[in-house]
Amino acid sequence: MSRICLDHQHMGVRHHLTKQFYVVLSVFFILTDAMARAQVNVEPNTAVLNEGDPTELLCRYAHHSITYCRIEIPGEPKVFNLSPDWNKTPGFTYFGKGLQNGECGVNIQRVKAINNGQVKCNLGVEGEELSGTIDLVVALRPKQPAVELMTKADSEGYFSEGVTFQARCIVPDGRPAGNITWFLDNEPANKPLGQMEFVASHPANTGLELATTIQSIKWNLGPEDNGRKLICRSHHQTDRESLPPQEGSYTILVRYAPIHKEDTTVYGLYLEQTVKVNMTIRANPAPVIEWTIDGEVVRQGEQKGRFSVFEPEYLGQDMYNVTMIIAGLTLEDTTKTYILRASNALGTTDYNVHLSSSATPPSSGLEIGAIVGIVVAVAVLILIVLLVLFARATGRWCFGGKSVKMTTNETGNKAQQHGQSVALLETPNGVTIIPNNGATTSNGQKMDHDTSDVQRRRLSTDDSFEYATDRESSVYNPTTIPLRSVMASAGGRNTRKSVDSDNPTEQADLLTKGNELGIPESRFSRWIPKDQREILEKQARLLANRAQATKTPEPRPRTPTPSTKGPAPAVPTTAKLTTRSNINVPTETEI
């Protein structure tokens, strides 16, 4: 029971807190709406103008019409009670959509410097007076910027090399405050800058509240800073094309010891002539010169033996020309050690000088001619590579097909005996046989065996598609006949037995084995176009006839004739057969 009572108490507390929260939220919204209704909107919140510029200032109450509008402008003795019909004060007129629309504003034709300050508008709304303010800033051009030194120079206005130089720029009495940029000889200074500060100022007898801008700059001085102009330039609201930014400047003077240089070689000196050795050094103030020649010292303005040293000649921008004259330069003089010492109040610097009779110094890089030559050589190389690639791709020039000579026993001289030559047709296995008629041996005699040029392509597993000869892969053409019929009608050749045999086994052997016509074996029946068929028939007949011609017929028995002298002795008959040697054609000749 106690637990139930506690739960009821907690629920009551929650309900009470929730009720209080809604009450507070409702009060907040009511106050917010009341404040929004009591607020006067102004446009703009701040107006920054130059003296003489026109402007429009507006006060608006968006929730209700207004009954009157009074505007107070700094520097003006009257309060303007404005309405759309009001035009009593020259230079000031009503601006807005009307009092019934809750708008009241003023149009100022020319802003005066005394108008700077807060413009206040008072609006009559439902028996109450609501107010709004606008900040009107009439800009005043600041005075000339000034560069103030924070690091003091010596009595002559010089700084020493390595000194930390610090200065600040002051742009006084501006409204609003001006901005600052730093330059060294019209280039951005790019030096460490301090934080920009804005300080209120009240010029005497003016009653104005203005602002002064201050910024500092600091860095370590070097020889390159001598004679440079440090410029502080101000930027302000009042800047126009006719009124460019104002600036202040200070010329920095730096004294430094002669600047060190790497070893120097003087070229173009002629032996046995009086020569002038010139050196250029940079220093401030002017340096004092002396030369040490193999341990012998010659000071400026002195002459010792053949060596004369002149005083430095000022060239401008802290540059000095140092001259030494040698009368009758010898080869030994070009091997001596020359040390030039330059000194001033800031320090001493030594320079090593070498003399040379060479006309020009050795080139540290490639000359123009060499560069052009390299470019041309690279271009020619690229052209050659492209030509080789083109020839290889197209099979031209040295990449074209070659012929391989082979020795055969069926062509050559025998073809010449019959007045004919044999040229086998290019066939699917790529073999072409062209006899070399009249071939001789090295001793000038006719060769016993025929020699022919045999050209063979690489064989593929099945080239029937390329030549359209397979019955299964092409449409039968009535102008073609099977190869088997051509060979059977021609009689064929390349058989191990007699060429005129009618044995079907021999004809099958002719078709299944390699033949000298260059026709490959295939598991399909070959079909040959008509034009190639006629040529193959002629070639087959020609080879068959030649094979029969090589056989020597047996002599017939002579019929005995009556003779008065008695019967002639019987002569034994012998028959000779000329047999052909088997032709071994390589199965593949690489082109």
C-alpha cells in the first residue's frame, strides 16, 4: 500500500511540473510576440557615406499603421515630422510606402560631415510611441600616414648589416579607421607584421571622435636592403580615382662589409702584352684594396715591378670596379696565386683570382649546335624505327618472302629436252615448283638432277575454309569437280609402281599420299575451281607423259632375213629400263 501511495505522489508531482512548464512556455511566447510588435525595423542598420553622398533611411512597423513619424538627424537643428505630403525643409523629403502601411523614412540629398551619428525615428502606434535608431557614419579621410622608426640609426642615418630593424606606420584621424599595407620599392614587403591596432582620437576644437590605425614591421637587415624605400600605404572609404591611397615612406641605409664571391678566373689575356685585370665587388662604404701576388703585397695606388694597382672605381648601387695592370704578361704569371683583399669599417673579405690566356671559359652546358644535333639524331632514329615497324607489318623490303632452292629428279634438264618447263600452281599447302633451266655444276657440266625453286607456306591443320574446297564448309559449285576425278583422269604420278597402272589401289595411294603437284592430304573431298582445275589437268598430263618418255622400250625381236651367207649368229636381246629415283620433297620449307 505504501508503494502505491508513493506512485500516486510521483504522478501528482509530474503533472504539476508539466502544467508549470506549459505556463512558462505560454508566457514566453506572449512576451516574444509583444516584443516583436513593439520593435521598429530600420534599413540600413549602419550607413557609411562620404560627405556629399545621397542616402535613404527607413523606419518600419509591420504590424499596424502609424499615426505620425518624427525623425531626428545629428547636426540638424529641427526634428522632422514627416509624411508623404511633407516638404518644408530643402534637401530632406519623405521616403516610404506611406504611414498607413507602417513606413516612415527620410531621403537626404547630400550628407554633411555634421550629420555623423545616430539617426532616431519615433513612430506613433495605437497611442504609443516606438523608437528605432540608424548609425550614420560620414567618412572623413585620415591624415597622411607616417613611418616611425622603433630602431634607431647611427648619427649618419645608417644601420649595420644584421641589425633587427623595426618601424611602425601611423594613419591618424580617420572615420572610419583606415587599413595599412607595406611595400619595399613598390613590391609587397613580405616581412613579419604586427597586429593592426585602432585607437580612438579626438582632434582638438573639433568635437569629433575619430580613429587612428597603427601597425608595426620587423626584420633583420641585409646588404640588399641598402637604399630600399619602405612604404606604408593607407586604404580608406574615401579613396577614389581622383583621391588615390595616401602613403608615407622611409629610405633604409645599410652599411656592410664587402660581399664574398667564389673564386674568379679572368680569361682572354694575351701573353707578352700589357693586360688589365678587372674585378667587381660590392661594399658599403667604399672598400680599400690590396693585392697579394705570390706573397708580395701591392696596395691601391702603388706599382711594384710589372704590377700596378688602381683605386676602386664606383659604379653605382654599392658596386666598385677594381683594376690591376700587368706589363708584359708571361706564362709564369698565369700560374701565380692572386689574392684580392677588400676592407672597410664593417669587415674584410678576400677573393681568389686566377689568370688564363684562354679566349673563353669552358662551357658548362651544351651549346646550341650540340642540342640541335641531338634533336636531329633522335628524330632520325625515331624515323628509322617507324620505317622498320612499317616494313615488318607490311612484309616489304628485307621482310618480304624468300625462295629456297631444292634439288629434284623430275624437272630441269628433262623438261628442257621436251622443250617445256614446269611451273606448279600455288596450292593450299603453299608449295610452288619452278625449274631452273640450264643449271650447271661447278665444273660447267650439266647437272644430273634437276634443280627447282620450291616455295612453301606454313601449313595449317585445315585450310579448306580459306580455299573454299570442303564440301561441308562451302556450297557446291557446278564449275568445279572433285580432285579425285582430276587425278584419276590425268593418270597421276608419284607412285611407286608403273604410272600407267590401272590398279585402283595405286590410284588411292596417289590421292592419300603427298604428290608433287603441291596438293595436301585432307579427310574431306577437295573441290577445285574451274580455272585452277584446267591448269592442274594440263600439269598432270604433262608430268604423266614425261614419266612415260623416260622409260626405254624393249627392242622387238628381229625377223631373220634370208642370207646367202648362212644364218647369222643369234644375238641375245637385253632390255634396259630407266627408273626414276624417288623425289624427297621436304614436308615444310620455312620462308
